[in-house]
Amino acid sequence: MRTLLLTALLLGTGFSVRAGGGEHTGSARVECSRSSGLIRLQLAAERRIGRVVLQIADANGRLLYREEGRALRNELVRVLDKGLFPTGDMVLRVEARDLDLTQRFTIE
């Protein structure tokens, strides 16, 4: 699993993470390919997401992006300009009612 994750990150492909316990689950997907100038964040849940906090930090923990809001549907999509971020390893942190996850990805 660790090799698969590392391969997916190094190739710049999208990767999904599922989270949740009990009866409600959700997922987050980050697409950051080398050939695109965009980073696509997609959240999905079985029910309305509600209050959500998205944070992107670099490998040193320096916060580069933070968005706090409310999603009235069971999905949320954000497209960010890759040029606003330095290249290197990043960490996406998502906090919502049914989601509490951390995902690493690389900007090249």
C-alpha cells in the first residue's frame, strides 16, 4: 500500500482517501498532474457535508491555503491555481462532520 501511494504521488495522479466510521462515510480526491496548472480537490459524502475546513500546508507545516465554509450538498469541488503554491510535498487536511483526514500530494 505504501509503495502504491508513493507511486501515485510521484506520478502526479489523483488519489482518493475514504474516511468515516459507523454508518456515514466520505472521500476526498486530489488531482495534481504535472501537465496541468490546476489542483482539483473533490470531497464527497453520503449526506450533506455541512461545515468544512480545507487546509494545505507544505512539508514543513507552513500553512499555504485555508478555506472555511459550508457545503449544502454531499459534494464539494475546488480548483486551485498551482502557480500560487511552491513546488514540493504538500499536505491536505479536511475537517468536516463525516470527514477528518490528511492526504499528502506533490506539486511539480
